[in-house]
Amino acid sequence: MRKPIIAGAVLAVTSVLILAALNVNYLVRRNKDYLLGRLAQEFGRKISADEIEVTFKPLGARFVNLAIADPPAFSADDFVRAKNFQVELRLLPLLIGQLRVAKVVLESPVVTIVRGTDGKYNFESPTSVENGAENRTDRSKPPSDGNRDGELFLITSLNISDGTLRYRDLNSGGELTVTQINLKVSDIERDEPVEIQLDAAVMTAKTNLKFNSRVGPIAGILDYRDFPVDGNIDADNLDLGKVNRALPQFRKALPRHLRFDGIYDIKDLKFKGTWHNLSLKGAISGTDASVRFE
């Protein structure tokens, strides 16, 4: 008798959960425009999606054909488009009313980054600019609870497949396109190293860059150039001249011994240390020069 009762109870609970899921998604579909409008208010830019679905395993939400618009000052195009955008939430914080992201998954995203003539980027929001000004005005003030919540919201793992990144500098006219991006970033914690795996096609038709690294722990380190790093790079036919012309700011941020021009092949170049004190081991061969690190 006991087994049929247990089986019946499990069936009843399962039926309730399925009914709840169907009911929630019915309400989400009915109120899709309202929900997207609220998100647009939070982010300060127009957001659209063909479909929104609440998921229970894992707990989170999925957006089909998501589009996040550029600020009107930059362009009428989209800042981000993604075939599938999924957010997984942490259950325990949610039970006490706190929103904590566990994982973000992006399928076939297209991200367009634009640097305006005033030096500002299209991913910046008026809120972040104002907060930055306030921080510069008084750095002695402790961070507010809201800022801490925002920081914790960003602590997540990331998985991008078949992505595209387009960069344009309206001031210098530089452009850079990276396709076939497959990126995995492990959980971002201050007291644990972060694992990063990246494959991409930089200014070419096929994948020519592979990058693996461990970064951190970063607890107590204020300058990103002092973050511990350990990893390796492989590249074929990588045109660093085009990259440098498109991203002069990035080139200036690199240590002097990593500033190269020309087209290079990089074979298992290992690096370890920090940006300020980086040890390298491997070989780089270029069209007009070769460099070996030991």
C-alpha cells in the first residue's frame, strides 16, 4: 500500500510543478511587452525578443532572438543581438529576495562596440557615467548596498558560442571584426582563480586564435595589471598591425615587450606572472621578424 501512496504523491507534486510552469509561462507570454518595457527602463535602452520563457531546470529565463538597441546618440542599430540568451539564477539567494546570476549563455550573439568621437563607448549608460563621476568626486565614501548588489549580480560564469564582435572607432576610423567566438569563463570569485578559454577568428575567415588562462585570485588587488595570470596562446596568421590600428588604447595598455606590428604565428606561447612582471616562454614568428622567449 505504501508504494502506491508514494508514487501517487510524487505524481501529484510533479503535476503541480508542471501546471505552475505552464501557468507562469502563459503569464509571461501575455505580458511579454510589459516585461521587456521594464527591462528597457532598467538598462536605459530599447530591448526586444520574439519569446521569453521561464525555465525551472535550471532556474532562470530564456530569451529567443534578443536585441538590445544602441543609445540613439551612437546609432539606430543594435548593440547586442543573440539567437538565444539564457540566464540561470542561484536558488538560495532567490528564496530571500536576492537576485544572483549563476550562469549566462549566449548562442550566436553579435556585439557591436562603438567608440564615439568624445571617447565614450556605446556600452556605457548614463547611470554608470554618473556613478563614475561621483566616485571620482569622493572616493572616501564606502560603497552603497546598491553598488554591492550590482557587483554581486555580475558574479557569474559565461558561455558564448559562435559569437561575433564588431568594433568601430568613430574618432580614428579604426574597425575590427572577430568571428567564430567560443568563450567559456568559469565562476568569477575574488578569492578563486577564473578559468578562461577562448577560440576566435580575428580578421580572418577561420579560427586563428586560441587562448587559455587562469586569472586571480584578485581579492585585495585594486589594479588589474597586478592580477596573477597563467596561460598560453596559439595563433596563425594573426595580423597584429590591423589590431593595433583598430585598438590603439589596447596596445598602449600592453607591456612594451608585447607590442608587435605585422602578421605573426604564435606557437604555444606560455605566460605567467602579472602585466607588470610577466614571464614568457615560446616562439613568435612574423613576416619580417622572429622572437623567442625563454
